[in-house]
Amino acid sequence: MAARMLAVLCVLATLSCQVLGSTETLHNKDELRPQVLFPWRGRRGGVVRVKRDWIIPPIRVLENSKQIPEDLVQIKSDKIFTGEVIYKLEGPGVDQEPKNLFEIDDKSGVIRSKKPLDRERYNSFTLKAFALSPSGERLENPTTIEIVVLDQNDNKPVFTQNQFTGTVTEFSVPGTSVMSISATDADDPMTDNAALSYSIVGQESIPASAVTKTMFGINNQTGAIYTRDVGLDREVVKSFKLRLRVADMSGMGLTTEGVAIIHVTDINNHAPQFDPRMYSMSAVENRRDYEIGRVNVTDRDDPGTGNWEAKYAVTKGDPNGNFAVSTDPVTNQGVVTVVKPLDYEAQPEYNLVLTVENLNALSVKAHSYPASSATVVVTVMNENEAPRFREDPIQIVVPESVVPGTVLKTNLAYDPDYSELRYEISTDPERWLEINRETGEITARRTFNMRSPHVKKNIYTAAIKAIDADGSSTVATLLITLRETNDFPPQLTPLSGTMCSHATQRNSGLVLTAVDEDLSPHAQPFTFDLPDDLSVNWTIIQVNATHAMLQSLVELETGEYAVSVLVSDSGRPTLSAYAQVNVTVCRCDSFGDCRSEMGAIFGSSVGINFLALIIIMASIALLLLMLLLAVAVTNCSRRHHIKKGTGLLVGESDDDIRDNVFNYDEQGGGEEDENAFSIDLLWNPGDAPPTPGSFCLGGPRGKQPLRKDAPHNLPSPTYPRRPPADPTDIEDFINDGLEAADNDPNVPPYDTALIYDYEGEGSVAGSLSSIASCSSDEEQDYDYLNDWGPRFQKLANLYGPR
């Protein structure tokens, strides 16, 4: 009602302003525009009072109103205008989303609501109203209209979860906080429509009827749930189901119900107990890390938690720690295992005492009982055991020069089953050891050698095997540490050198050293000495532990001198050796070098060897030179020169009938002026041409010249010598001859390596000249051609008898 009265007052004020402003009239349209745009200006230049715009307070509209349409407010322009005024409305709810919620009467300016409003969707609207002339001109500034939607209790409160879940430990005292619940209401939170109140309207225990008294309470404003009574025992009740209710209007309005599940959690108020308390198990000796049995416990606490999980220990009967008990995480049983091998001969039976406790500490609310214990009797089963060495590896330290047959080690192994043992050497790469098969006594077979490739850092490695009566065996490593002994005397080096003969050069003697195959401490420092008979002319000065200098005490003549030097090592016992040093004494220059190197060379044994080497090399060079000369002479003797004017080879006989190659394009003096190349150079001189009568055209008349590369030692096939009687068989005759020629190993082509670049000794082919023929065609008998048929008749007439 107050809003409506305020709207009426606004309308009355607007009407009064319009009446006062109507006294100012305009006669034409041109005079109207300045008055509308600038109302404070008068026609005569006077100043008029400008009226303020009306401020319309927010219009409150109740949501879900049933009076539709409903007039909300009416606006009027306070400008004096004789014409018609048109009102327009813009903003959300009119021409913006959500559209068509409000409208305005363009004649009267009444604003109405067209649809019921929902505050939960839109709680307010800001609109702008316009006063326009019929031509669309604004008569004044837009008016802002604020519409506020008032809330109604049209929404129920809603719990934030479909089901709330919480926990509480058993035996909690009253007032213990359990959990909190919450709900929401879509109504205006500033009104009672959203003022919520919580309550518990029902309680169920799981299992059902386990607890009948009310165990929980709730704060009606905050929704905090707490315990109200004692007696929460997880072994009795597992959980609770609470029916909840929330209501708005501080509990007097709309209501909604929900559910809360509260689980009772376990505390460690029950100690584990063995069931049963006596166990009997068996174990095999000499085995480890295997299970021999299990023990059982009971615990009323929550399975799968630390309050239920058991922890076992062996408290008595296992002084050597041969056994261990672990926990099976699924069954909570104790798993008894052997962690160290058992020995039947040492202890055939064990009486173990086991105790158990929870992984978590026992609660102070639990009863004070002693820890549960159980007795486990373990019987050890006997089995054949392999021999055992008293030490592995077996350590032996001996000198390398040990005498063969020396006992190195005894009492190597024993058998746990008291069986007889036999021994053998499993590994001995140098075959330095021997062992007694019955006693196991190890002796040296021969002297050791520190330089052996199988000795690493003075240690020789072997292996010994012990075998019992049942065939079980054990192998142990034998490590022999060799001590170095003084086995080799030192060797002097160098055994030759040069020395100056001048007295001023005596300080530059010959430096000597020594090498020793022994190792420290049986090698350096070395000691160098001279025999008494040489100490008159010579002396030796120790330079350091390995070197000494040989010097002369008097001025010596140039030449060769042999000096005996005694060198000794530092071993125990000390070993010494004499060595002869060949000293070449020469005259030296101011720098201490010999003046004549060649003299030094020829004056020493090394120089003699060098001279002999030079003589040998010169002899070899002379022999090579003579060989080259011989080859050159031989090649020159085999060459043939052409005799000018004759065209014949020098040295050839007049009876040589071989042809020559003539250059016919030359113009000379006839036959006597022949400068041609003789083809005889391509012939083999060893193959003489056939003598007259040795070869005829009709067939062989004598021995035909043989090729040197032909396999003459192979038999030739039989050729068809007689022509066929029937002319029709001529084809078979020719084929037989062809096959015989193909299979004849004595005719070309031969499978031989031919030297095509050789042009020295002529050709193996015979001459085709008629001179080499033994007779003419008249001596041939061609009568057989008449028997070959009509096709050979013409040939028979030509060569037949006339």
C-alpha cells in the first residue's frame, strides 16, 4: 500500500508541473526547438528556474504473484507540451532477455507486469523510461526505474549430499564430534525463508537392534553430529544409520529428509591369542630359507588393520638364530622358516617358544593380559652331508724354491656324518702339487717358479676336492703364496765399451749396471768388485744401487783390454757372478770422444764383425753385377741382324728355304736390294721343316711334325680310312671322321696355356708350299670318287685317269 501511495503522489506532482508549464506556449515549430533543448532560456533573454527530474524509488514486486497483469507504477513527463506525449520502456524484461516480463502504456505511462516473476532466477530489473514527441524526439532525459522482486518461501531446503558418511572410534566419550551435515535453500538468504534448522528423526544400528538407545545428537543450526551416550563397541555394533531432517523458516517451514551413515572404527583393545598353543614340526638338515610349518592366532579387532595384524618372535630355544617367524598378511598366521642350515649331528631337536603381539600398540582401554605364547617342537631330519673343509680358501705360504716332497698342508677336511674321505687335486695348472688320496696331505711335486703365468701377485691358485663314501663332494680353493728366493745371480751389462787413454779423462770411465731375474729384496742394491790382480791398474766406483763406473788408474795404451768384474746382489744368501768386460781404450779429444772412430771400430771385436759385414756385402754386389753382365751378353748373342743388301738373317744358311716378308712399296735395285723382314723370326728354330717326300696332299707319307704342346702320349682313335661302298653312306662316313677327330687328343685345339706374346722361335705349322709336297696330283688315286654318286661325278672326271 505504501508503494501505491508513493506512486499516486508522484503522479500528482507530475500533473501539477504540467499545469504550470502550460502557460508557456509557442506559435510555431521553429520557436519550440530551442525551448525544448534549453528550457532555462526565455524568449526575452531572461533566466527561468530549471526543474529537477523525479527520482522514483525502487518498485517492489512480489514473486509468483497471481494478479497478472499488475500495474506497478505510472510515469508522467513534467515538460509543458501541448501535443501528445508517447512513453517507451527499455531494458531487461522488456526488449532484452528475459523479454516480455514488463510493458508500458505509451499513452498513460503505466508500467505493468505481464508474467509472474521468479526471484530465484531474477531478483531485480533496471529499466529506462522515455517521454517522446509524436515525431520521436525525446522530451526529457530517460528515467531509471528499479524493480525489486520480493521473495516467497517457494523452495525447500536441499541436503548437499544424498548420503553423509562419518566415523567414530569405539568407546568414544559423550560429546565427541563425529561429522557435520549441510543443506542449501534457494530462497533469499536474508529472510527467514532460508533460515535452516537440522534434526535427527531416526536411528538404526547395524546389526539391527544391537543398540537401542539414542547414541547421537545434532546441532540444529550448524548440523554438527556428536555422541550423546557411552557404549560404542565395534565388536557389538559396526555402524549406525541416521535419518536427518532440515526445515526452513527456522524449522517451521518447508522440510527435507536425508541419511547419514556412521561407522564405528576399531581400537586395539584385543590382544592376539595362539590357538592352539602346541605345535610339532620337522626340518631337514643342511637346508636354508624354507618353510617348516605355521602357527595360528585369533584377534577380535578389525581384520586387515594394524590392530589385527600379528607380529611374531622366537624368544627361547634358538640361540644360534636358525629359525624365523614371519606373518602371512592374508591369514595372519605365523610362518616358521629355517634361515640357517641345521645340523642333525650337532642338535637333533629344538624346542622353540614363540610370542605374538599386534603391529599397533595395545590401547589403554584394553584388558591387561600377558602376551600369548606357544611352543613349537622342531625335529631335525638326518641326511647325507657333503664333506666340509676346515678352511676355504686354504692358505699356504712357502718359498718358491721349495724342495720337492715338502709337506705343504694336512688335515684339510672332515665329514659331518663321520664318513671316510678321499682327496684329489681338482685344478693344478702347473702340476706343482701332489696329494695323498687317503689323508689329504699336500706335498710339493717340484720347485715353484715365480715367473709362471699362473702366478698372480705372488699367489698360485689350485683346487682340492674331498669326496665321502656316498659320493658327495666339496671343492675348496687352494691359495699358495710364494715367497721370493734368491735363485739367480745378477748379470753385468754392458760387456763392452770405450774409454779414453788420457789421464785427464780418467773421470769419464765406463758405466756398468746389472740385471737380476729375482725380485726385491733379492736383487738390488748390487755390489761391484775387481779381482786383486786388476786393482793395480783399474778401479770401480759405486754410483748408486744399480750402477758403477769402471775407471783406469794409469794411462793406458790404445787397444783392447779384458777386465773381470764381480757383481753381487743383496739376497740371502748373496749370489755373485764374474763377467768379462771388453774395454777399448782410445785417444779422446777435449770433449771425451775418440778421435778416430774407424780406429775404434777396427780395434774392437765389434769392429771386426762390422768389417766382415762390409766385405760380405761388397762380394754380394759384385756377384749381382757379374750376373747382370752375363744376362746382357746372352741376350745380345741371341739377337739376329739383317744383312744389308741381301735381306737374309745374319748367320742363316744358304739352304734355308723359309719365306721372307718384302716391302713392295719400296723402289730399289731389284732382288738384290731387298730390305724386308724375314718371317723366320716367328718360327721355332728347333722345329725343322719337313723334308721332301715326308708329307703329301693325298695323306701322310711319313712322320708328320708334332706340336710341342700336343699330348702325344695319348692314343688316337681309328679314323675311317676306306670310303663307303654305297654313295648313300657318305654322310655316315663324314660323321664318323668328324667324331674321331673331335675325340682325338693329339690334334688341335688343345687345352694348353698358350703364350701369345712369344715371337721367338717360329711356328709349329708345316709349310703349305708345293715345294714341300712329295709328289704331284698325278700320283693320287681318285677312282673312289666315282663310287660317291652323281654329285661327285664332275670331281671324278677332273681328277680321274685320263
